[in-house]
Amino acid sequence: MRKWMGWIIGLSFLSIVLLGGYLFAQDEEMTIAHEEVFQKLERAPVIFTHQKHVDVLGGDESCADCHHVYSEEEGKAVYEEGEETGCTDCHGFKDEKREDGGVTPSLMNAYHTNCVGCHRKLAREKKNTGPATCGECHNRANWKLIEKTEEAKEH
Ligand code: HEC
Ligand code: HEC
Ligand code: HEC
Ligand code: HEC
């Protein structure tokens, strides 16, 4: 009897630790799945570790690697501190020709140029880098992450 109680207490403790880790991990990870832009996703959602990227890419220096605003004077995207927003604010379903003649890439192209572009560049420089093949980012196992949110929305 004693032995069983020990096991049960041990297992409950373990599950609390695991659950805690899971919730913490969720906090640190973004699930990128812009169904509002792409409608039905062709590829599985992408897990993006925002804070880890910031840490690895140099803290406050890193923001400009990914974030920018549109500068009318310069007719291009420039980094402005404190103005970091989600990419969907400006990048839509299709590439878009602007009045100034420039083109604002589609959301998919913006992500691929930014994410895959950097991972490839660092790989060429033989530095610590991230994935560049489809399945590594669009990991099938990530489908469950949005099925879960849809379920949560229904309830
Ligand atoms: C470094 C990570 C990364 C890699 C590698 C990558 N993608 Fe993506 N891709 C993204 C992100 C982030 C999005 C935006 C996802 C979203 O909002 O659902 C995206 C969006 C897409 C979309 C539009 C959304 C959808 O699911 O319909 C397609 C299609 C796509 N990728 C296909 C590919 C293919 C094919 C490859 C390999 C040739 C690839 N991607 C490689 C990160 C990546
Ligand atoms: C490696 C790329 C990358 C770096 C570096 C980065 N971000 Fe981001 N950030 C993103 C992406 C991608 C999103 C939006 C994810 C999405 O589309 O759902 C985002 C979202 C955000 C958001 C939320 C915007 C919103 O409205 O949802 C804020 C705020 C933000 N970042 C601030 C920062 C700051 C400040 C830094 C520098 C300390 C930084 N980011 C560094 C890629 C990055
Ligand atoms: C305030 C609007 C705005 C936001 C927010 C925004 N972009 Fe952009 N982005 C633009 C515009 C406008 C261009 C086209 C600039 C040009 O024509 O030179 C652009 C261009 C790009 C390009 C192409 C750069 C090149 O050299 O070809 C990439 C990649 C990109 N954005 C990624 C992102 C990512 C990733 C995010 C989110 C973390 C984001 N953008 C958020 C407006 C925005
Ligand atoms: C400026 C360079 C840069 C950009 C932009 C960038 N990454 Fe990364 N990424 C890295 C580096 C460096 C690592 C390796 C981190 C490590 O393992 O220490 C990484 C690792 C990853 C990994 C592996 C798992 C992890 O989190 O360590 C994924 C997935 C990933 N990146 C997705 C993305 C996506 C999605 C985007 C675009 C929204 C993106 N990255 C943009 C540099 C970049």
C-alpha cells in the first residue's frame, strides 16, 4: 500500500512539473497561423520563439532584423523603435503595388524572405541558425495547436 501511495504522489508531482513546463513553453512561443489572411492554410502552423530569437540575435538590437514601418519620404520600409507591430498590419494575401511604384510583398513572401532568408544567410556564414526546409517550420505536428484554439473558441 505504502509503495503505491508513493507512486501516486510521485506521478501527480511529475504531472504538475510537466504541465508547468508546458504552460511556460506556450508563453515563450508564438503559433503563427494567419487564417484571417490565408483562409484555409495549405501548410501547418509555424512555431516561432520570439523571445529566444531576441536573445540570440542581440536583444534590443535585434528588433530591426524583423520589424519596420513604411516611410513615405523614403518610399521604403525602415525600422522605428517602439513601433513594432504584427506583420499582418501591412502585408496581405497578395504582393501589392503601391502608389509610389514600390511593391509591398505578400505576407507569405514577407515571412519567407525574412525567416528563411536569415536562416540561409547564417548557414552560409557557418553560424548557429534555424531551419530552411518546409517541414521543419511547417511541422505537421503543429496542426493540433490551431485545432485546439478553434475548439476553445467554440466553447
Ligand atoms: C523558417 C520557417 C519557414 C520555412 C522554412 C518555410 N516557411 Fe512557409 N511560412 C512560414 C511562416 C511563418 C508563414 C506564415 C504562416 C501562417 O501565417 O499561417 C508561412 C506561410 C506559408 C504559406 C502560406 C500559408 C498557408 O499555409 O497556406 C505557404 C503555402 C507556405 N508557407 C509554404 C512553404 C513551403 C512550400 C516551404 C518550403 C519550400 C516553406 N513554406 C518554408 C515559415 C516558413
Ligand atoms: C526574428 C524576428 C523578430 C525579432 C528579432 C523581433 N520580432 Fe517582434 N515579432 C516578430 C513577428 C514575426 C511577430 C508577429 C507574429 C505574428 O505575425 O503573429 C512579432 C510580434 C511582435 C509584437 C506584437 C505585435 C502585435 O501587434 O501583435 C511586438 C510588440 C514585437 N514583436 C516587438 C518586438 C521588439 C521590441 C523586438 C526587439 C526587442 C522584436 N519584436 C524582435 C518577429 C520578430
Ligand atoms: C507598417 C507596415 C509594415 C509592417 C508592420 C511590416 N512591414 Fe514588411 N514591408 C512593408 C513595406 C511597405 C515593404 C516594402 C518596402 C519597399 O518597397 O522597399 C515591406 C517589405 C518587407 C520585406 C521585403 C524586404 C526586401 O528587402 O525585399 C520583408 C521581408 C518584410 N517586409 C517582412 C516583414 C515582417 C517579417 C514583418 C513583421 C515582423 C513586417 N514586414 C511588418 C511594410 C510593413
Ligand atoms: C535575423 C535572423 C533570423 C530571423 C529573421 C529569423 N530567425 Fe529563426 N533562427 C535564427 C537563429 C540564429 C536560430 C537558432 C537559435 C538557436 O538555436 O540558438 C533560429 C532558430 C529558429 C527555429 C528553430 C527552433 C528554435 O526556436 O530555436 C525556428 C523554428 C525558427 N528559427 C523560425 C523562424 C521564423 C518562423 C522566423 C520568421 C518569423 C524566423 N525564424 C526568423 C535566426 C533568425
